[in-house]
Amino acid sequence: MSSTRRARKEEQKEERRRFIIDAAWRSFQETPYPEVTMAQVAERTGLAKGTLYLYFTTKEELFLAVVDQELAKWFDDVNIHLTRFGDSLGDLVAGRPRPSRARRGASAAPGEDAAASVASIMSTSLAARGAMTRLLSILHSVLEQNVSYEAALRFKLSLLAHVERTGALLERCLPSLAPGQGGPLLIRMYALLIGMRQVCDPSDVIRDIRSRPEMGLFRLDFGEEIRASFASLLSGATAPPPVPERLGAPVLREVSSVERRRPEG
């Protein structure tokens, strides 16, 4: 087989793979995950059920590919917004006059509300992708439990590349972050997302209970709650460290005085 024909064959296989992934994604948006079957996805594509298994050995492996595809779209979208915000923040810093010596170290630095702005960017884009966040809520408990090593590795390598890129953008948008802190911060935001998505998506019985007047505390809006959670996390991560003169020095002086009073021997 010539290299041209081989390349064309690989291209056709990739096109069919994406076709299957798209069909599975549409099925999930219409039907809860436990009710989606490989037979239904095959019927939607017009392919034989056995053909699907040539590309994906299990239903979980297929939906892991769905997560990979939808996450890539989300990362691309949020990166655009973070880049714009980072550019505007850079312009603000460049155009700001240098503070006087008396004011250096004051809290009125440009971008002081950057954490709230970034939290809004991230939460708004996630709230607009309800189906994707629901799929993410079962990623670790379901989708990663019945897949091959190769499929899992492919997914994690793809995710790693996204996290590293977007993590670097977070560091640019939140200048108080040290290099390398953006990625771990994204992972913490992801953990918050999973927990909040599960809390905000109760069973029918719990939803009925939450409708009772006295249960207002448990009626949560996903978009608002994830925004507030992200804002708290980012504010804490970007807060300046305690000033030693205020917190550490008195303790050190007290310890020193005790040491001076300690009898010898």
C-alpha cells in the first residue's frame, strides 16, 4: 500500500472515529448516561454495533473520548477569554504610573479584583456547558473504570497538555501566582466543579424534598455556586502571605525571652 493510500485510510478512520464520538455525545444530551447503549449509538451512526467496538472496546472508553473532545472545546474557549483578560491586565499595568515609595506595597495594585474576574470567566463558561459538567461528574467513578491502559493514557496526556497551557494563562492573569502554580490551581477548581455538580443534581426524590419551604438552604444554583466557590479559592490562592512583623515577630520575641530565662544546666 502506498503512503498516500495509507494516509488516506488513516484519515478516514479518524473521521469515522469522530463521527461515532459526535453520535455518542448527542445521545448523552438526550438520554441519561446509564440508559445510553452502544446499540443506540450504532443506530444513530448507521454503523453496525460491531464496528463501534473496532474503535472503542467499551462504552466507557467511547465516553472518555467524548469527554476529551468536549474538554478540548471548553479549554479553547476559556483560553480565549483568559488571554483577552491577561492582555487587558497587562495594558493596565503598563499604563499605570509608578506608585510613590509610601504607597508601594499598598493593596491598590492593578488587577486587585483579578481573582473575581477569572472566577467569573471560568464559571460562566462551565455553567453554559451543563451536559459536559454532568459527564465530568462521573469521569472518575464510571468512565475511567473500564478502559484500556492505552485509552486512559491518551486521555491523560491530552488533559495534561490542556492543564499546562491554561495553567500558564492563569498565572498571567493572576500575577501573584508563582510559576507552576496555575496547573495545581486548575485541578482544585476541577475538584470543586465535580462536587458542586453532584450536589446540584439530586435524584428525583431529593429534588422533591428540596422543594419543601424549609429546605431552601439545599436549593442551589450551579452557576452561582461554582462562581462563588471559584472566587473563594482564587482569592485565597492569590492572597499575600502574612507579614512576619505582625504575626511571627511577637512569637519569636516571646520564645527568645523564655530562652533567656531558662536556667543553665
